[in-house]
Amino acid sequence: MKQIGVLSDTHGYLNPALFKFFENCDEIWHAGDWGSIEIVNKLKDFKPLKGVYGNIDGHEIRTEFPEVLKFRVEDLKVCILHIGGYPGSYSPAFKTILTQNKPDLMICGHSHILKVIRDQKNNLMHFNPGAAGNDGFHKVSTAIRFKIEGNKMSALEVWEQKRNIC
């Protein structure tokens, strides 16, 4: 069994409360728009880290992370990309992935909107952890954690922190 912490759209800000939320996680996954290499380094120093680059990320992050990351955890096929859309309105990039190597779990960011949706048509789970940073239109920063055992996901929890918007 593994416990996974997932976040996205930090945009150069990593809320210290996330370290407490993720303290029992085995890995952290970031779905892009890191905003700075310092965020990468802080998370790498904390836990094993997987991630992709987002549309705001520069050369340094793009050389460290791919645009799309596909891997296996326990018995689940996972795909992470920054701009993936959502069930019924997937991005062209994710539609291609669906035809080539359908994952069991798709994780994306970009929208700054927390979504956890079962895609019945494609038989997969769609997770968007929302935005953990302070940049963007969202009023509440969010992240998620969950457990994977074999081919099952369970114990999904949401972290929320009201943003200080001036």
C-alpha cells in the first residue's frame, strides 16, 4: 500500500501547512505549474517526487520534468499531464493517450478547480487537485491525498486553505 499526496499549480508558493498534510505520504505528485525550481527542491527534500511541467514553467523545470508522465503504482496505470481536461471534454493530448495506453488514473492541473470524477465511459478515475498556490482566481487553495493498494484507490482526503487575497 502507498499513500500519495497530489498537488498542482503552486505558481512559486508552497504553503507550509502542506508538509503536515503530506507527512504520512510515501510520494508526492505535482501536476505542473510549479512556478520555481525552489518548489521542486523543497518537495524533493521532503518526499520522493514525481511530476510534469506546466504551461508557466520555464526551461529549468522543463528539463527536469516531462510534459506527460506515465507509470505504474501497485497495480494501477497512472498518467499525469498539466492540461488534460476532464471527462467529456479531454484535451487533444489526453485523447491521444487514451487511444494508445489507457490509464486507470489520470491526474491533471491547470484549471485551478478541484475535481474528482469517475469517467464511466473510459473506465478511469480523473483527479485534478485544484491549485495549491496563491496565484490565480481560486479563493481556496487545495491538494489531495489518497491510498493505493493493488488496483484500488481509497481514503481520499482534501486539504483546503482559504487564500489571503488583498
